Amino acid sequence: MGKHVIAATAACGILVGIVAMPVAMAEQVKVKLTPEKETVQVLHQGRMVDVRRDQDVENLVDPMWAKTSRECPPFCIEPKVPAPGVELITEIELFEFMEKHVNTGTGLIIDARLPDWYLRGTIPGSVNIPFTVFQRDPTDAKFRQAFEMLNVRPRGAVNAFTRLTDRLLGNNDKNEFWDFSAAKELVLWCNGPWCGQSPHAIRALIKQGYPAAKIHYYRGGMQNWQILGLTTLIPDEDSVLFAEAKAD
């Protein structure tokens, strides 16, 4: 694994260790994020975390993320976007999303992998909501917990007059069951272009009516993140919100 790895205690939001030699503040950053930007700060469980690239120009990616071939199915190459209207983003747009939406509370970065993957390392600013949670029945308590995190409100009973009014007024952010008018902007990601976990989550969200225009897909996922030597957090087990999540 790249050396720029941080262990974090989620329960109190305290960084408890850095498994790397940190870049000295006075030292020139040779490996930047972009020609203009050296680092990005993102809010992660109550603390600001620096996202930067590994400064060791001889560093190699962890063999786990260098693997080229996995059985397909299920590990097939995913399309550009999982559903119409969803935006494909790169690391550059993800950095911007961190600053514009995560740090202001208007958006979430969702690590859509199962908890065992999440605990091996996650992208700073992410919250782990496994794709299987979004595939549950909408009446399920965990499903509703996840939707509450996304700032989606249940509508309760909606009569025919209300549905007609919604259509006439162009209230496309509401359906019979959910009010998405204040829903957060989302980025979903998983293990890489061969991973179907975040695409499954995205399609499940859209099936429930989540506006596709508010969903962004980081297709590169953890594999691209590792290849670029970007900061990875090792979560504490207490940060797992949906511990019982598993693939069907």
C-alpha cells in the first residue's frame, strides 16, 4: 500500500497515527494534486484531514490494487455511468466536491462497499453506506436511516390531489413516498472500474426517485486513488454504521 496512510478513531474523530513520514511544512511539495494545488482539506468525522499525494517518487502501489484480472462476472468492467443523468467524475472533481459540498454539509461522499472493504481503507471525507442498504425495502429501518443521512424526507400518505399538484407545479423532486427537494449532492465510489458495488447503489437510489442530477460517480474508486498515491484513512470499527450489511 502507498505509505501515506492515516489511522483514524471515528468515535471521537481523532487522528491517532500516521504510517508515513509526513511532508515537512517547509519542504517543497514535489508531487502535487494539480499544477496549482498541493493539498485539499476535507472534513472527516469532525476533523479536517489533508489529502495529498505520496512524495516518494519511487513508491509503488500495493499489489492488491495492482491486480489486473478478476473473474467476470461479477467483477466486470463497468460502463461510464451506471444510469442516465448521473455524472462521471475524476479525482479533480472529487477534490472540488470535498471543498464545495462535504466541508459545507451540502453533500456526502459515499463509500458504497461492504464494511470489510471499508475497514481496509477509505477515501477521506467518506461515509460507509454499503450498496446493500439501498437495496432493502424502503420500510426497513436501516434504509430509512440511510435516507435520513442523505436529507431525504418521507412524505407519508399522499393523496391523488397532492400528486396532481406536484405534477402541475413541476415538483420533480417529490414522489409518492419521498421528498428529495433538500436531498444532498452525492458522490458514490467503490473499488474501481471493475467494481459493481457503487453502480448497484446508484441504480437503487434512482429506483426510489433520487434525482440523477444530484448523483456523481467516481468510477476510478480505490484502485485509482491508490495508484495516484493519495491519502487513505484506516477507519476505526466504531465508524461502521451498517455492520450487518452483506451481499445477497
